[in-house]
Amino acid sequence: MKRILIYSHDTFGLGNVRRMLEIARHLVASSPEITVLLLTGSPMLHAFRIPPRIDYVKLPCLARDTTGRYGARSLAVDLPELVRLRANLIKSATLDFAPDLVLVDKKPFGVQDELAGVLEMLSRVAHRPRFVLLLRDILDSAEATRSVWQKNGYYEAVDTYYDEVLVVGSPEIFDLRREYAFPPFAAAKVRFCGYIAREAAKRSRAHVRAALGVDPHEPMLLVTPGGGEDGFRLVATALEGLARTPAHRRPRTHVVCGPEMPEHHRTAVESAAADLPQVSVEAFSDDMMSLIGSADVAVTMGGYNTVCELLTSGRRGVIVPRCEPGVEQLLRAERMAERGLLRMVSPDALSPSALMAEVQHQFDALARSEPLPRLKAMNGLDKVSRALRTLVDLEEQRTTSPMRIRSRRAGEIVFTVA
């Protein structure tokens, strides 16, 4: 039985843990000889179905505000204490699990460098596990990402510790090797796997519509901000736009607030929707593909998973991307909109009238049966799983570089060569 340890970077929203859990599911489904342990601080993992041969270690929650600052989400401790606690839990779980492969999400040294000690420790053991870094298609702006990677020594970390860098995206949309100025030694390890197509809907379009009381031929709008932690403005704007729309032109609308929307915001959404008989609301769904499949148009934010859900379903989307603390969602929405895959409303231009104009544009295009372009590179899960299975099946391990981290100071890495 091959053991794979997955580290999920998850300080904001549900995107990272959902993506890593989907990879874990695909891995165990693709081979009866794989078992997966997931390390995560997500407070919502228990809400998802966990199949056999997958388990998780729940780390204390970190939080990140819209300025990018980290802190403790729940415990009354300061950040250094929390990071030390998480790092010790990660080290203990890793030693006892003894993985054949470690898959790290997004940050080569983990959040606040909490993986640095584990990487150094495991690089010295006799049977060194394989290390793989997983990156989504877009991290942030070129300037911001290059600065962070240079300051934190991430390029060198890729060279020293990682066997491969798997990118769940397409260079046709965003070539991060070029955009982020990867040095040749790091770029050589990058493999583009394509976007992650979402799992098939569990319920049919007719079944979902019947459960929501929607006529089979009635136009339907879905509004969801993903996790919902910072999605109130999007939902409130959509509801105001619907309220201003004449009742006879108002589409049947279903709102999914997201499990991390604050309770007072969710109450405000439910109150506003109560005055609109064509609008229904639920807090959370673990079957978003069925809901998207039941809709004709979806209004969402621009997170990786949400965009992949739209691309997989073939539904028309209007994206209002998040622009703080990074511009990842904005860049993704712009690149996708340039290719006609979806429509975008910039947060700076967001208003009830602007949003509903884009929604109406999509409904009109649907009525005219205009073809919707499709993105071909949607086989990310298969390619990621195949790459990981290949690595754990190889007998000959890559020789570890003689370069070692000797010490770490604030924002600096000091290397020594053996």
C-alpha cells in the first residue's frame, strides 16, 4: 500500500481543501494500492464526504484577512505560537505516517514556513519520499509573485526538495513559467496537467429543478460566492438587481450563500430574498455541480474551483472576481473572458444594473442558441493522478541535491553547499 501525504494550504475559503480532497478521491479511485492522509486547517472538511482509504489530521485554523495578514482563527494564541503548534503536529503526523510521497499545495515551505522543518528532515532519511508541489493556474500578479518567490527562496526550494511541480492549468491561458520568471532549473520541473474537471452531477437537471419548484423550461439563475466568507457584496448586489427587475422578467433564482458567510450576512440575504417570491436561498451545498447543471446562467466569484465547475458544466457564467489581497481571480476572469468562456464584471464596476445587464446578455445569448466556447484542457485530475502514481511506483529515487538549508531568518534563506 503506497502512502501519500497531502498538505492543504487553506487560510481563506474552501477552494484549496476542496481541490486537494478531489485529488485524494481520484487517487484512491484510480488505484486500490493507495491510501491518503490529508493535513488541513479547514474548519469545513467534515462537511464533505470522505471515501475509504482517506483520512485527515485537522490542524488549528489559520485566518487571513483581505490585506493578506495571517492570524489565529479560533484559538486565543498569537501567530508564532499557532504556527509552532501546527508545525509540530505536521512533523509528528508525517513521521508516524511515513509517506512514500508528499504533495504540497501552493507554498513550497507551507504557510508561514511551517513545512520547512519537515522538508529538511525528510530529505535526510534513508528512504526519502518523493516531493511534489501542486500549483493552480494563477497565483497572483507577476510582480507580486516574483517578489514573494524570490524573497522566500521558493525557486531554490523547488530545486532542492521537489521532484516535480504540477500545475492544474494550461499555458494557453497562463504560462506561469514565463509570467513568474521561473529560472531554468525550476521551469524544467514544471508539468502542466490541465484544469480539473469537476465530478459529474449527482442529480439530474430535472430532479434538482423539481426539488426547487422550478418549471423545466423556465430560465433559472444561480448565484453563489463559493465559500462565502467575503461574498456578501456579490449576493446583495444580485438581489438588489433582481428587486429592480420587473417581476415578469425576473428569472427564477437560487442563492447558495456558502458555509463561511457570516451569520448576520446570511440573515440579511434571507430577509431580502423573502420579498422576492422567485428567489430561494440555502446556506451550503456539497453538490454544486447538480445545482450549476440545473441553472442556465450562474453568477459567481472567480475562484479556481468555481470556474472549473462552470467550464465542466458548459453553463454560461458571469464572474465578479475578488481583487484583495491578490488579483489571482481577476487575472483568471480576464483571461477566460478574452476567450469568450465567460463574462466578467470588475468589482470596481459592480452595481445592480451592471450585473443584471451581464446576466441578461447571457440569457439572450442562450435564447439565440449562440455556441459557447469550450476549454479542451480539462483533464487535470487524470494527469495529476498519473504523475503521482508514476512517482510512487519508481524504485530509483532522485539523488537529493547537496544544497541544504542551514538557517532561516525573517524573509531570508541561508544556504550551504556540502
